[in-house]
Amino acid sequence: MIIYVLYAVLGLISYLFVIKPLTEMIRLKLQFGKDCKISFNFFGKEIYDQLKETKESKNERDIFNKQKTAYNKYQYKFFMTNMLWIIRISIADPLYQKEALLNHQLYQKVDPVCHNDLLSKGLMWSKGEQWKKQRLLLSSSFEFDSLKKKVPMINEITQSKIDNFSNENVLSSLQSITGLIVIKSFFGIQTDQIYINNTELQVEIANIMNEMGYMRFKSQIQSTKRLIFGTKAWKIFPTKEEKKLLQRVKDMRLIVENLVQQRIKYFEDSNNSQINNNENFLNILVNEYLKIKNKKQQETTLDQIIQEFITLQFAGTDTTAVLLYHCLYFLAYYPQAQEEIRREINESCPSSYINENEINNLKKLSAFINEVLRLKNPAMRPIIRVATQDHKLKDLKIKKGWLVCIDYFLQNQSEKHFDNAGQFNYTRWLQDKPIKEDNNFIYMPFSAGPRNCIGSQMALLEVKIILGQILKRYQIMINKNVEVSWEIHFNHQLSPTNAVILNKIK
Ligand code: HEM
């Protein structure tokens, strides 16, 4: 009897972990031939490899190198692999990427921190009608005319912080600027710096997200727990490190909740004219909250407002700070380009305050940022998605439950679309047609389609003002005492955080 049970269990395991994923891979291989690359992993080898690769990324120098080299060699359309029983398909062909991005409703984004109290209800991870409503509510605040009003605030924050720039941790100094910009955009310009256990709130949120996100690469136990238990993983035999992180999440949320509650109370106590004031994101959300408070079905909840703040903080702080850090690295690496761009800034922006009209004249700086985004975008690809139903992308059949990656960083470095694709050359963006065989879905540093980055214009505005101010004041040099690598933390990120040195220009 026992022997039959053992056979049955063995059969089930073989079916789930071997026959099922392998059959799907063979099916696609037969359909697409060399256009589809497959790699079958036995019993969790993928997780093991991922952890190993993360550890080895220091030797590799760029964690995405292997994938880029393979793509340039074979020019495949899809790469298919498995994590235990789950199929993962990476889409490398821009035509299929376009289909996937335009039909975003077929997917659910995977929450990288796998925790219900942080991001799941914010704009980045919400879905369906709820997402539409949230996007509509905030979208006009991210248009250039609204963003223009933030220019004085961005200048002031940058000026107040760049004199105390830390060469020991350049990235953290940048996070402190970009994070405060999001805090003031969310809570209002009068809001002072908020601290939590002596750390600036924006830095603490970035740290929590980084540590929670990085844990799935660092710890095999965490990644297996997440795979099996999803968001409940944090509650299953939490380690000391996990418990500490969860406490930090609670402390951080409490501070944000108090601020939101104060605003709700202020609005409730005020007259109607105050309620129409939409100058910051929180006012917009609180207005909406109060409008529907008395309805039976509460659509915007306090938890949603808190998570919207965490989402915008997460989406807008680290991404922008890492992009700035990458720009500083390339400016240091290419001193001639640094001089050319500094000259342009000094000629176009004579005072220390950079205004929105001057920003439009900074063509070389714009081109430089484009090139950094082409080669080292902190958001190398959109967040991994899960197919929520069986569907087709052109002739590619995708099944419910498959993980789908839209790997648009691959075409950024392909000769098919860029001349001398591997070379850093910012002047390519000053030419008429920098992209070959363009279908508008080749170069998409902020993704594309309805779920593209709502904050792209805000990010570019910030980056130009902050870089402009830094270049006016500092000479940027490579720190020769450290060895750099391009790792994946939460973003694709240059490591260590002191790869450049800023020297004051006398
Ligand atoms: C260099 C800076 C930035 C980069 C590279 C970047 C990149 C991206 C990318 C690739 C996506 C698509 C994600 C996906 O669909 O999986 C995205 C979405 C998003 N970004 Fe950004 N982003 C940046 C800055 C910002 C800023 C400053 C904000 C706001 C303060 C922001 C807010 C968002 C939000 C809310 C979404 C989700 C939009 C939706 O799903 O409707 N981002 N971003």
C-alpha cells in the first residue's frame, strides 16, 4: 500500500515539476524554433541560480550581462524557463512587448515586497476599475503645467542639501533630495523633513523597500516561503531579521497614518473653500475620501491613502536618485562630456536657480540623461506580471498563471536598433533618428502604454534641476579606491554608493 502511495506522490511531483513545464516549453520550441530559447530547471535550480548569480554579480560586473550577451548572439523572441512548476516567459521581441503593454488588463503585477500593508493598494499595483479611478485622480497633477509649480520647491530643496553632500554615501544624499521632493509634493510644501528613529522618512522607506525586495535574492528560505505562501510568507516562522523589518514597517506606517489623519481632521473642521485646494496629492486624496465617506461603500480608505503615499515614495524616490547617481558616474567617467554639459548649463542658466524655460534649452543634458537611461536604467524592465487568464499575444499562447517579463532593456543594447549599441555616446540623441527600426516601443525607459510611468515628466524635471545645480558647483570624479558593479537591489543599481567623488569648484 505504502509503495503505491509513494508512486502516486512521485508521479504527482514528476508531473507538476517536470512533465507540465517541460511540455509547455517543447510546445513553444516546436512552434517558434530558434526564436524561442528554453532552459529547464530541475526542482528549484532557478532559485538557487538566482541567489548564486546575485552573490556572483560582483565578478560579473553587471548582473544582466549574461542575458544581454545571449540576446545579442541569438536575437531570440522569447526566453522560457521555470521556477518549480511556474513557467516564466521573458519577451524580448518589441512587437510582442507592445501587445503585452497595450493589453495590460490581462496581467497582475507581482508585488516585489509581497506584503499587504505597503504597496498592494497604491496606483502601481492596483488593477481594473480601481486602477483607472486612481490614475484619473492623480494624472493632471503629473502634467507639465502642474509640475511647473514645483520648480521653486525642487530648486530650494536641492540648494539646501547639496552643500552637505556626503562623498561617503552619494546615493543616500541623492535619495534624501528626491525623497523630500516627493514628501513635499504629497503633503504640501510647508511640510518639514519627517524623521523616524533619526533617519529621514524618505530614506527609511527606501531602505525598507530595498531590504524587503532584496531578501528574495538573498535568502533561499524567504524566496521559497514567498513562492508557496505569498503575502502570508512574512508570518510563517519569521526570522529575527524579518521580525525587525516588520516592526520598521509598522513604525513607518504609524507616522504616515498620523499625518493623514491630521489632514482629514483639518479638512473636516475647515470650510468648503479649503476643501477645494488641490495643490498637493494628499489634498486630492482626502477630498475624494471625504466626498464618499458617508456612502455605504467606502471606495477610498485611509489604508489606501497611506499606501498611495508609500507607493509614490517608493516609485519616485529611489528610481530618480539611482538615475541621478548613474548620471554622475557617467559624467565622471567621461570628463569631456561633463565639461560640454557644464558649459551648456552655465550658458543657459546664469543664476543658481534653474527655471522651467531654461530647462527646455538644455539639449545636451537631455541627451545625456537619455543615454544613461538607455544603458543603465534603474527600472530595467517593468515589474514582472502574472497572466490572469489564458490569452494570445499575436501567435504566442500564454496560459493563466505564467510569469511574464517584458525585457525591453535587451533592445536598448542591440545593434538592430542602435549604432554601436554597446558604446556610451550621448550625442546620438542629438541626431535626427537615433533609433533604427523604431515602432515607438523600442526605447521606453518609463515603460509604455496605459500603465506607463505617471511620474516620468516629474522625474526628468527633477533630474535636470538637480544635475544642473550639482554641475554648477561640483567637479565630479571617479572614486578610484572602490571597484564598481551593477547589481540588482530593488532597482538595477551601481554599487557601491560612493563610486564618485564631488569636489567643490573654486
Ligand atoms: C528615473 C525615474 C523613474 C523611472 C525610471 C520610472 C520607471 C517606471 C516604469 C518602468 C514604470 C512601469 C512599471 C510597470 O508597469 O511595471 C513606472 C510606473 C510608475 N511610476 Fe515611475 N519611474 C520613475 C520615476 C517616478 C516618479 C518620480 C514617480 C512619482 C512620484 C513615479 C510614479 C510611478 C507610478 C505611480 C507608476 C505606476 C503607474 C501605473 O501603473 O498606472 N515614477 N515607472
